[in-house]
Amino acid sequence: MSVKKVTVVGAGNVGATAAQRIVEKQLANVVLVDIVDGLPQGKALDMMQSAATEEFDTTIVGANDYEPTANSDVVIITAGIARKPGMSRDDLLATNAKIVGGVTEEIVSRSPNAIIIVVSNPLDVMTFLSWQKSGFPAERVVGMAGVLDSSRYACFIAEALNCSIKDVRAMVLGGHGDTMVPVPEYTTVNGIQITQLLPEEKINEINVRTQNGGAEIVKYLKTGSAYYAPSASAVAMAEAVLLDSNRILPACAYLNGEYGISDVYCGVPVSLGANGVTKIHEIELRQNSLDALQSSANDVKELCEKMKALA
Ligand code: APR
């Protein structure tokens, strides 16, 4: 089997860490692209010089142009600005829309068969924009948020229960913003619903902490936003595509009537494999979770309208 190729656009905190995880796991050869002269080249060379010690023989190169990205199997878009304290993800809208739109055009002209994984915020709107600019079928453009939000949820649940995080399976749906929807009815510890393990008030408290999971980190870091968990989540999705493993994961996908939601990208459970999103799973939700999902999708739609007005 020939080695796969992944392009990571944006050699900042999320992009460089994602690139590092991909080469260290030997999932693919990586092209790291950034507009800042020398930044992707320097980071790529630095990572190559860790290969002997970390024992990987996948490769990484840095570039400021898109020629080396040709025929990528997967493209992860992390280009853009990150949040500072006091900013919401939505505050990034105008700047990141220009960046993500331009990056998508560069990518698709050289990698017409790629699966695009969008990470730049505001996530759901940037994924919609990237899909529109790409001209790709919707199943080949997907956003990374549900894996991250669910992983944050799992972290807080394991902490509250003082149990191994390996046994926690958490689910967060909806838009990647304050209105994201933690779904306790599908969140389990080795099959046991958390509603049987934790009192309702504690679950509610964890839900709110999950919704503010990114902001909590921005507050600590002050100069940027989270990147270890976001990069791990993006790489988990890339791995599902590269290995065609058909994982069922929460991800930001294009909805066309599912859950009563149309013409918007939003976080739902999907099957993810070599062809991208091969299925959107329309699972039964408690009424309050379904209401919250629809309301979250509406918020994404409003932000999409705002973006269209800016264009
Ligand atoms: N083309 C390529 N790279 C670009 C472009 C562009 N047009 N514009 C900006 N970049 C690069 C920047 O030069 C920078 O190196 O994107 C990188 C972003 O890195 P960071 O500022 O470290 O931001 P990061 O924490 O990686 O977050 C990136 O992911 O999680 C989201 O909200 C986050 O939207 C943000 C994105």
C-alpha cells in the first residue's frame, strides 16, 4: 500500500501539533502549509529531526505555496486566527472566512479527490463555506468539533466519577459554540448511562463546563486557544478516513432534513471512512436534546447569514 498524503494548512498551534501526531503515528506523509515565510519549513525540518528518536519514517515538508500539496488524500484546514480572552468563536468570522475560502480554492484545484476536514472557527460556518467554495459533494467536506467536545465531556465525567477515562463514551452534538448539546442519554461508562451514575445537578454542571470547555482554556492561555485536544480530534478523524475504518463519530456534517434541520452544517453522529461522511445517523433523542440540537443549528444558520452579508 502506498503511503497516504495529508496536507495541513496552518502551521500554528493546532496545525503543527496535528502534523506532529500524524507523522509520529505514521499515518501519512505530511505537507504543512502556512503564509508565514519559513514557519512551516522550520517546523517541518524540526519534526524530521525527531524522526530518528521517535522512530517514524513518514515524512513532513513545509511550504508557503500549494504545489507540494497536489493529490492529497486528506486536507486539514486550521488556518486562521485563534480566540483571545473575551472573544467568542463567532468574533473570528470575517477574518477566518476570507482565509478559509481562499485556502479551500487553492486546495481543491490541486487535490480534487481529497477529503477536507475543517478545524478553523467558527467551525460550522467555516465548514459550510469550505464546502461551498470547494464544489465537492457534501460528504467530502466535514468539520471537526464533536470529537473534541465529546472528548472534553468524557474528561469531566471521568474526573467526577474518579473512573478510568478509557471506559467513558461521551456524545456532544450541535454547533461548536455555546449552544452545543451534550447528550447524557448517549453518554455511558462501559455501557452504563451516566444518568445512573451521577446526580442530575452534577450532570448539568458538567454539561455547562463542556460547553465552555474552549473558553476555560483561552482564559488560562491568554494569548491563544486550545490545541492539544483539537489536534488530537482532527487526527482521529483523518485516521478514520485514511484507514477507511468507518468510525461512528460526532462530526459537523451537511444536514438535508435529518433531525428536521436543513441546509446547514451541524454536529451529528456520522460514519466516517475513505469516502468521507458515508452516513448520517438519525438517532432517537430525548425531546429536550432534539430541541437543543435544532436551536443550535438555527444559531449556526444565523451566523451563516451574517457571513453571507459580509461577503
Ligand atoms: N494560509 C495559510 N495559513 C494561514 C493563513 C492563510 N491564508 N492565514 C493564517 N494562517 C496561519 C497563521 O500564519 C498561523 O500560523 O494559520 C496559523 C494559525 O495558527 P495559530 O494562530 O497558532 O492558531 P491555532 O491555535 O492553530 O488555531 C487555528 O483553529 O481551533 C481553531 O479557533 C482556532 O480558528 C483557529 C484555528
